[in-house]
Amino acid sequence: MAKSTELLFLNDTDWQAFAAATGAKYEDLSTMEGLVATAGKYYDWTDARTEVPDDGKALFGRDAMANYMLIGAKELGSTIFTVENGKMTVNLTEDVARKLWENYYVPFVKGWFAGEGRFRSDDIKTGNVLAYVGSNSSATFFPKQVQVSDTESHDISLKVLPNPAFAGSEEVAVQQGAGMVVTKSTPEEEAACVTFLKWFTQPENNIQFAVGSGYLPVTHAADDMTAIENSGLDLTDSMKDILANAIDAVENHELYTPKPFEGGTDARKVLEYSMSDLASADRAAVEEQIAAGVSAAEAEALYLTDEYFENWYQSLCTELSAYEADARSWSGKEGKTGVKKETAYQRRGCSIFCKILRSLLLVLLAEMLLLIFAISTSRVTSQLNENAEDILDKQVENRANYLRQNLIQAQDLNAISGTIDRVTRDWWTRASWL
């Protein structure tokens, strides 16, 4: 029915101010390495515009992390899901995984990339990012304004650019889209459905749908800018750019989509969230430390080590291996593929969460030992005993004073009673004389 690929969508209005101040060019966004470097410049430029340190803004975000992982690995010479006869084998080398990590996780933790809204077009609208990579069909959702605050907004224009690729790599584009199925029914109804689909995919009809939705036509005759421009349909400049860039990607790049396999949807979700969720959580932790007065470099250092990457890589391989078609043993085999490393990783029985928890427990144990040592060497126990004895002595003294006062009061009452008796007798004697 319709197909799509991925493009880069840029808030050109705010980009122009940055480009004029720094000399940044559209060409800088043509490679992943150039995009990351430009994002770093944008963060520094926005940071320098305020007096608050380390409060720069992100340049870029992604809609589909699984596509980044799959297409990025393919460009770098690795097919993550190798499928033969419906059976999948994980094939993610450490070198490829590190390249993917360095061009998404690292800039994300540094604040150069971001992803806060449900879709990156939401982040464009709130000014969280200037650009994102997403499906060409998502361009219809690109906002026309940036809402900086409840009272401040400004109009923006869209610039469409090709999806950045890794420098020196093969040009690969994701192939995806929407389709229709014909459910089992009567022969007449099934024939009617087929007739409708044939009509729908005729060039003139498919072009009309593509222009209205931002998708690409599905036939070679319709998937052509000359045919689209000659269709007589009203095309905006933005839609022309979208379709032209998307058609160029389809025609001049190797198209790739993973072959289906058992559990493929769930395995794709692992690629979607494994790196992106970790990056979001770690960036939030970095921002908390910056707010507490820690420098950005110091706060980020914990997450940018080789060991931290290695833990993530092994964890990813462990999760993906659960979707392999058979439980073959890799014992005794050598190499650097993810699955082979995964078995050793499983034997260690460790994960990123496990390492963090273990570190926290060690810190807690050390604090307890220091507390015990401090108590034993600072006479705290003996001092507490002395204080308790002093308190007890004081309580005894107070109780004795209380009882003494009661006895004195009782003596005073006896004296009063004697006086009353004496006065009464004197009064009675006088009365009897009378």
C-alpha cells in the first residue's frame, strides 16, 4: 500500500542562527560522525549563551533506535540478525557495537542528543532538539511552531536532509511501510479486495495517497518525482523535499529490512530500548549531579569507560541470544561475535544493574565498618554509660527531694491539727463557765 524510509528533519529557522554564529553547514550533518561533532558544537554554543555552566541544549534525537542499530550495523558490515531458513543467529561484533555506542550513547549522556517526548517531533515542538531522524511519513507531524514556554513561541520552517550514514560506509536505507491483507472469506469478497488493491496501487491513485500522507508510492512507475510533479496534485515545497529525498534514498541506497524469524518483534524491541533507555537514565543521573554542583566532565566520566560499554554490550548479547533458533553451545570456540562472548558473560552472571548494586553494597559495608570503628575508638559506649549513671543519680536525688517535701508538709498538717484541738478546748471551757 505504501512504503517509507528514514530522513533527517531540521528546524531550519533556529539552525540558521546557530550556523551564522559557528559556520555550521548542512553538509556537516551528512555523516554520523559529523552529526555528533556538530551536536557538540551546538551544546557548547547554547551553553555559552547563559551564565549557568553546563546547561547547553541537545541538537538531535531519533524516532526509531532499532533502525539505527540495524542499519548502522549493516553500513559497518555486520548484520545483527542473520536469518537462514527462518532461523536467526546473532551477529553483532564488539567493534560494530562500540561504533554504534560512541555515536548515540556517548553524545546522549553528554547532553548533545535527547529524547523526552513520545516522538522526536514532540521534542522539536518544545525546543528540546533542532533535528531528528524519522520516517519520511512522520514529516506531516513536523510542527510549525516551537513552544518555548506557556507564553513564548515562534514560527519555524522545515529543512529535509538525507539520513546521516557512517563515514566511508556502504549507503544503506531502511525499507519499511504499511500494507494490507485480505482475510479469508468468500471467493467473491476476496476477488473484490484484490480488485480494490489493484486500483489503489495504480500510479495515479498511489501518488495521490503518497502526496497526502508523506509515504512513498509502491510501484516503480509512481515512485518517480517527474511522475509526481506531473500528476497535477498540489505539492508544497516541504512535501517536494520530503518525497525527493525519500525517492533518492530508495533509488540510490541498498534497501534493507530484517528477515522474519520466530520472536523477531520482541528481539527488535530489545534493540529499540537497550541503548536508548540506558542513555536516558544515565543522562538524568548526570543532570542530577550537575545540579548538585558536580562538573559535567566529572559526572559523565563514570558512564564513559570501556568497562561500562563492555557491560552493556554483553548484556545486549545475552538478551538477543534468547531469540536464537537453537541453543547451540559455543564452548571452546573463539572469536569476537556477540553470541560467543555472551556465554562467557552468562558464566560471570553479571549485569550493569548487578555491578551497580554490588558497588552500593560495598560502600554500605565500608560505612558500617567505619561507624563501628568510630564507636570503638571514641569512648562513645563508656560515655553513654556515664551519662546514664548521671541521669539515674539525678532521678534518685529528685525523688528524694520530692519525698522530703511531702514529709515536711505532713508535719505541718500535724501542727495545725494540734492547734485546732487546743483552740477548740479553750472555746469549750469558756462556754461552760458561761
